[in-house]
Amino acid sequence: MKTADTKSKTDTSGIHLWLVLWKAFRSLEAHAHRHIAGLELCLSDFGVLEALLHKGPLTVKELGAKVMLTSGSMTAALDRLGRRGLVERKEDDVDRRVRVVRLTEAGTELIRGAFEEHKQAMERAVAGVGEADREALILSLRRVGLGAVRRLADEDANKSVAGKSGRKRSTEE
């Protein structure tokens, strides 16, 4: 039995935060995978279709960056989606070296319905979290992510400078 003097304190360490985020992500990812598989799509194909639906035509490079796929994985996804008649790749009007990816009519129809279903599935997955908590969580996670990106960039810059000068650069310099 806990008394007022022995209240448990939440572990707020960086490692515990990472573990909680990781476990929460994996749980939500399982919901997403299950739903998307039911649409007869894989996650990368769904991501490509969703990005094109909401962003419009994109170059292969832009699309790969949006859905976080390597060049080879992007090509494989576009080949699969192209065979199904869901996307088309065409030369850019300005630079013929660049390929622009667009949804076909069939692709647009498929992803519109699939995305609405997916929104509902993910809503069910997070149904226990109220709107105010969601807003706070989203804002906090953005701060965590942006801060981590900045620190990685700082570390990369410090390594680059250290490599040129032969010594490590302190953050106080």
C-alpha cells in the first residue's frame, strides 16, 4: 500500500520515453498494417497512393522522400501500382530526366475510399484518447521529433568540422 510519502514517480528519462514511444508506435502500426492488408495493399503502396491523393502529382524523388522509401523500394512500389493501373509515370514537361507520378482515375477512386476507411480504422485504434490529450500529445511529439532532428544535424556538423580539423569541436566553441 502506498502512502503520500511513497508515491510512484513516472520515469521521464530519455530511454523510457523512447521505449514508450516505440511500443505505442508498434501498437498503432499493427492496427494500420491489419487494415491496409485488408485493402489488398502493402504499407508502402498505400503510402504512395495517399501521398499522391493529398499532394497531387510528384516527382519520383519527392514521392520517395514523402513516404520514406529508398530509390529501389520506390521503383518496386511504382511498378506494382502501375501494373494494377493505379499510377502512371510520365516525363516532366520541363526536364525530361525527371519522372512525375500521378494517380490514374482508378487509383484516385481506390485510395479515396481506402483512405476514408483507414481514417476510421485508426480512429478506432486511438478511441481511448480524448481530443485535448491528442492535441497535447501531437504538439509534444512534434517538439520531440524536431528537437531530435536538430541535434542530429548539430552532431553531423560537429563531426564534419572535427574531421576537417582533426579534433572534436565542443558545443561551447
